[in-house]
Amino acid sequence: MKDLFGKAILDYQTNNSPEDLITETSISEADEMSVAYLFRNFDEMPKIEQKALELSKGKVLDIGCGSGTHSLYLQEKGFDVTSIDISENAIEACQLRGLKNAKVEDVLDLDENEKYDTILLLMNGTGIFETLENCSEYLLKLKSLLNENGQILIDSSDIIYMFDEGEDGGRWIPSDGYYGELTFSVQYKGEIEETFPWLYLDYNTLQNACFDNGLKCELVLEGVHFDYLAKLSK
């Protein structure tokens, strides 16, 4: 992986002539995104992200922390926050921003002796599961990292709206696999990242996956565009 997302984040942090990212999925055309959006403050965040931060408690693990925006907000509020991402560039930017405990790590490699009261997976947190088939592996790992009364705060979107609607009101969706399984590609400064899998989960499918893996799933908040925040617990 070329880590183009991470490069854009580090460029922005170090004033190294950052440019817009160009993202594209298997069901949508190329779209430009300003890197500045990844550095938004609390007031600029969507309601779902604000709510997740407001509900955070105790010792926090921020998975896929990116630029560290959510972690920084909580750290400034006095929380003990561990921030992880698989991007070395993003973690370097987080450290430059003042995050005290930011490290390059895959959640599946975390030591299960470390327990957390709040685990955050924001900005389509289900994306890291990659496919529906992988949900159990990730959910069981997340469950193993929770303190007894801990919580997992995760967001995603039901992307059914992106598929064409038939005359009967039904949707034309692929017959092979789950419709939320996409491939994602990123371009930055003329470089193109290899495509990678990315998962959007509708709430009912997440709820069923949680039930199958011994987790309680509660709908906390619905956004304005088919997105939602869920709270998972033992």
C-alpha cells in the first residue's frame, strides 16, 4: 500500500503543499475531498461523531484514528486515549499534533490483556471489516478488548439508496454477495492506491452479526443521510 491517505494527512500537518484526495468506489464515480475535512474541530463534526465523543467514558481506544481529530478532542478533555491506525504517515501526523499515545497497529494484533471502557470506530467504522464474512472475527476481537461494562461506539451507513429503484419500489442490487461490500480507490498527487475492500453495514445486518457473536447492539442516533451510530456491549 502506498498509504496515500496517510501522505495527505501528513502533508497537511506539515504544510507540505497538500492537495485534495480523489476517492472512488465500485458503485460511485470519482469525488474530490479536501484533506482539511480530516482536521475538523468538534463544532464542524457531524452529529453522529459529536454524540460518540459525548458518550465516551473511561479508558478509550480510537481505532483507525486517521488525523487524530477525535482522539485529540478526548485527550484535551482529560481522557486516557490510545489511538491506532495502520498508516505510519497518519500516526506521525498524530504525534506531531500532540497525541500522547498514538501508534501504528492493526486492531487484530492488539494484546487482549489491554482492556478499554470505550472503543471508537468512526467515519464508517465498519469499513475496516472489509467484508461481511470478516464481521465475526472483528466483533469477537473488539469484544475481547472491552472491560465488563465497556462500550463500542461504531458508525456506518445503509447504502441501499445508491442502487437504482425499480417500478415496484424495489432496488436493483447485485445478486453476488452483500450490497454493502465495495471496493475503494484513492488518488493523491498523481499517485493511485491499489483498490481495497471496504464495508458499509446497514443497522439490521450489524445487529444480527452482534447477536451471533454475543454482543448487544443498540441504535443511538440516525443521521440525515442513511447513516447511524450504534452502541455495542457485552
